[in-house]
Amino acid sequence: MDAVLIAGGIPAPQDPLYAYSKGGAKALIDVAGKPMVQWVLDALADARTIDRVVLIGLTDKSGLTCRKPIAYVGNQGKMLANIQAGTAKALELNRRAQYVLFVTSDIPAITGEMVDWVVNTSLQTKHDIYYNVLPREVMEKRFPTSRRTYVRLKDFEVCGGDMNMVRTSIVARNSDFWDRLIEARKNPLAQASLLGFDIICRFLFRQLTADDVIRRLAERLGLRGRALISPFAEIGMDVDKPHQLEIMRAHLSGIQRRGRKSATKQARAGRGRGVASSRKSKRRPRVGTQRKRSRAGSRRR
């Protein structure tokens, strides 16, 4: 399967992240020694389910690397246009592609295991849209200071994830509705209003479930949708504010330190085994063994 990685956003001067991007792409902001998007590329490269990456909004001159084949597509200006351009490129590269995985560049804590979970869980059914939602307790257990915006549903409070799968054949349908829905993505009540008056009422009285929302969205588009209740907070830990950026810097720096300590420990253990083996090989044979060899040699003579 191909992943469409969306990295076209450039913070405006009034954006809280402008001071960090310095007028450049948000995806290239440094996080623990690497551009934020590079962490996402590494995770997609580690995922067994991903064959190729279509990167939207950056060029091959951005200094990024990926161990999977990568294709670059220019920024189209709007989120929906980027989604459509990415899907078109994925189909150009593989005409038989039935699904694409959409990933944003601002979730640097994801891993290949998480990517595989989303793809494999989605492919258990034959829906058109798969949307990740994160229960509040999952999010706050992992990142207690993230200060996400939650929607209170009937079952629990949730926030949205930034890694979702869509059937390729439906991306170009009902573009106006998609566009309005994406524009309202940071406002739960505005999203509910697009889905109908009954959805607004059930939302206000906390009678909606995650499946209700996804199902109604799919119905408005003439599709079948499914909500994925994600156990991985990293899928919803996007970097929109400076404090979230600092959380990711600390989190990923910690992972790097633990990785270096583990590698050093393994290297020392390997050297220890090598020294022990060398010492063993240098030991002189026992006296009895030397005598036996000596006698055997004299008999041959």
C-alpha cells in the first residue's frame, strides 16, 4: 500500500509555530535533531504494510531520506487538493491501488508498528473510510500535558487521529462537502452541523458514539465508514502549539538516549564475549595432551 504524507503547511506570522519554522515549512521544524517529517518517514519505512511514500509539499532538495521509494508532489494550497493530488499520484504509480493511507507530517512519535496496526485493522473490513479516534484516557496516560481538544461522545471523550485510510475511488467525490468538513476539522460543533440537525442534537446531549459520527459522514458522501479506536496516543499527538513541540522534543530525545544506551550495552557485551573467546583460544593445551601428541608423533617416525 502507498502512504500519502502531507507536509505542505507553512506557519503564518501569527501562528504560534512561526518562530520555530522561521517562515519555512512546519514539517521541517527540528525535533530532537531531525526534521519533524523525517521521523514520520522513518516510521513509514519501518512499516511492513507500506510499499511507497508520496510526499506532498516538499521537494527532493529538502534533504530528507526514506528507505522506501518516494515520490514528491508540490503543495496544492488546500488540504483537500493535497489529498486529491496525493491519491492521483498513488494511482499513477499503481493503477490497482484500492486504498491509500493518509498521514500528516506533524505526528513524529509514530512507529512502524502503529502504521501496520492502522492498515491491518482497517483491512479486516471493506469500508470506504477508516478514521482513527483516541479516547481521552489513552491520550492523557501517554501525554498528560498535551492539552488536546476532546469531543464528548456517549461512550467517552475522544480526539481525532492523523493517520487514516481511504478507498482511492472515493476521494474525488462530493468535493465541496469534503472541503467544508476539512475546514471545520478543529471545531467539533461545526463538523456536527455539516452532518445534520439530528446529529447536532445528539452531540449536544452527548448521545453520539464514534461509530455514529463516522457512519453519518459516510452516508452524506454515499460511502461506508468505520471508526478505529486507537490504542496508540502517538497517532493523535500532532504538533500544533509550542508546548506540544517541546513535548515531542523531550519524548523523542528520551527514546534516542535509551537507544544509544542499549546499543552501548550490547557493544560492550559483544566485546566481552570476544575477549573471553580470545582468551579461551590462547590457552595452552594440558600437559597430558602434549605428551599424547608427542608419543603419537614418535610412533609415526
